[in-house]
Amino acid sequence: MMKMTPVAVAFAIIFGASEPALAADSPEVQTLKQQMEAMQKQMAAMQNRLEAMAATPQPPQKTAASDFPLTTQIGGANVSLYGFVDLSADVGNDGKQGVKQVSSNLSYVGVRGSKDLGSTGMKAIFQVETLANISGTPTETGALASRNSFVGLEGGFGKLMLGKTDTPYKRATAMMDPFASSVGDYNTIMGNTGGDLRAEFDARLPHAIFYDSPKLRGFSVNALFSPGQKFDNLANSDKYAFAQGEKICAGATPGSSGSLPDPGSTLCNDGAFKNAYSLALNYESGPLLGTVSYERHQLVDRTSDNGGNTADESAAKVGVSYNFGSNRLSGIYEKFYRNGGIDPTVNERARTGYYLSDVQELGHGMDLMGAWAHASTTPGGPDFGTVNDKANMYALGLKYHYDKQLALYLVGAVLKQGAGAHYALGTGGHGTAIASPRNDAGDNIPGQTIKALSAGMQYVF
């Protein structure tokens, strides 16, 4: 028996009510019956389809809001949750042996927000950002607020903040490195004064005061001052080993070289410094970006080095990037300085560096990336004297952008070093950098060719 739809029932009532007025066998009545039966069949078929659709779970529809951070209002402030996840599978060789690893590469999660301060025309701003060591066992590097975190004011004057942040010197050229936090990261050489795993001039500095200006005709300024919070070292005392309120030596991260006094010592004498100053002048207009930046670390203690002393160290660089439409070409020139009259034959902290990168869009979300970084020879080093310590890093990669959030990549890098050089691939935050090997005594084995291949996935939210 055919199921009657509500509309069909209504038609039947109307027809029934009208039937006495017309002869049952009249042509008009027969035509109306046929039309009603046809409409009833169509309505029944439509109702069956609707019931079938209702019984089948429908996938959630993407909305425009999915392209924005998770945002809500708390106490009158707009608060957003955001994050970045980057994991890779790597194979590498340090010149002596091979390694296979899974790396979490500067993955992080954070909360940021702002609150309108009414008629003042200003906003209160804050951010709390934490490193997420997803593939490894979390350590103090992943403690709450371990990354850029601050509170401050924003207005027509720009932004003034207190907390910890990447220095203006670091930020100035960051976008020119398409291999950031991968095995081909430019911090293998750029910002890295002594090789190994610490890029002293690509730093995030704690207990800092920093300022970002608004743009004026394409120009902007970023400035930072980080008071060292550190008294002079005293022999045979650990009272002044760390900056006040800190548990590691200045200029280092937990677990890195120089983060703790050497065994048997109570002094931070492997690169710890007092005050730090950082400044960047930037210009951006259409496809062109240019920057000049400078950073200075006062009274850097290198007395643990052979022939080392305590002196100011500084860095300056010029960077230019131009977007030709489907191709972006970038270049950087950098120079490190060390004051204090140190013997040149042990002064590995003074040299020049060069960097070139190119990103070519291939279409359909695919990018081809290439880069070269060069460390010129230094006057000499505390471990290997005036032996040639030049180094060249080459990186090549493919990156597929599925959408604004998801990307897949394949990166290969090779580091070729002079007989006295001891740099590392992945210094700039790759989960596990591939460093120059060490002997049983813990001393560097210089001059090795280091190679790595990495396949990974990134997700932004």
C-alpha cells in the first residue's frame, strides 16, 4: 500500500470535499485524479530520499572559521590557542658513523591574547608559548613558557613588551631560511660563532625588554635589551655562576654546551655573558625585503678555552630578499667580532659568513628549495690552532603544501668542512642535530663531511 504524505492527504481531503460538486466520471475529475496520483508518487519518492539522508551521518562541513585560530573571550580579552607541529624521520652520518632518528623540530603550542584599553587607544597584550617535544622525552626545554612569552602594551607607538623573545637580530632574516628547523637549517653556519650546537647570535633571550615599532613608509625598527642579572664570578664560589633567577648559564639553553659549569668548576666560563643588546632596521615594500641588524654581548666569559679571556662579542649582518612572483631569492652577509686583545691564533669567534637561498614554486602546492651557507676561515681556534676551518653547507628540498595548515617535505643536506672545522647539521632547532663526532675523551674530531636526509610533516593550527 502506497504511503500517504501529508501533502497527499491534504489533496485527498480537498478532492473529497469537492467531489459532490462534480460528476465522478467527468473528464475534469479523471484528469485531477491522475495529476494527484502522479504528485503523490513524486512526494513519496522525495520523502524516502529525505529519510535516507537523515539516517546517514553527514561529514562536518568546512567553514571559513576553520582557517582562524581557536579564539574565545575571557574577561573582555580575545584569547587564542595556536600551535605548530613538525616531525621528521631522519637518516644521517657524522663522518664516522650513521644514525637513524625521529625528530620533533621546534614544535610548540601557545596562548596569546589582547584586551582593548578603551579611550587610551592602546591594548594590553600577552603570549605564553611552550616547546612541545613530541617525539622524545620532555625535558626542561619544554617547560611552560619556554619559548617566546611576554606581556606588554600595543598602540600607535608600536609594541613594548617584557619577557623572553627571539632577538631582533634573529628575527631579521628568519624568513630567508626556507629550511628552518630542518637538517638544512642555516644556523649550521649563520649566527654560529664557534661551530658545534650553539648559535650564539640566533638566540632567544630571557628577562628582556623589547620594542617593535609600527611601519612608516616601509621602515620598521626592532630593539631589545636583556640585563644579564649577573654579578662577577668569584673564585671557589657558586653564588654567581648563574644569572639571578636562572639555573643555567647565560646565552645557553638547558642541556646545550656552556649551559652548566664544567665538571670541577663553579663558574659559567664557556660563553656566559652579562648584558645583551640587539637592534634591527627593516624595510619592506611589495616584493622587496631588506634588513640591517646588530647584536652585542657584553663580557663574554671564554676562560675555559685554551688562551680564552673575557671580552665583548658582537655580530652584524645585512640581508636582502626579493619575490619575483613564483621565485624568492634571498642573500645574507654576516660578520662576527671579538674585542679584548685575544691572541689571534685562538680567536675562532671572529669570521665572516655568507648565505644564499632560493625557493621556486612549481605549481599545485609544490616548492623546490635550495640553499648554500659558507663560513670563512677564522684567525685560529683554541683546539686546532690556525688549521683551515672553512665550511660549506648545501641543502636541497621539496615541500608540498596541501593547504594553509598541512605541509610535507623532503630535505637533504651536506656539510663539507676544512681540517679544523667542527660544525653541525640542524643546529637551529632540529630535534636532534647531527654534530661533528667526538673521541672517547669528549674532544671534537674536526674536518668531517656530515650528511643527512629528512622526510617530515608540518601542521599549523
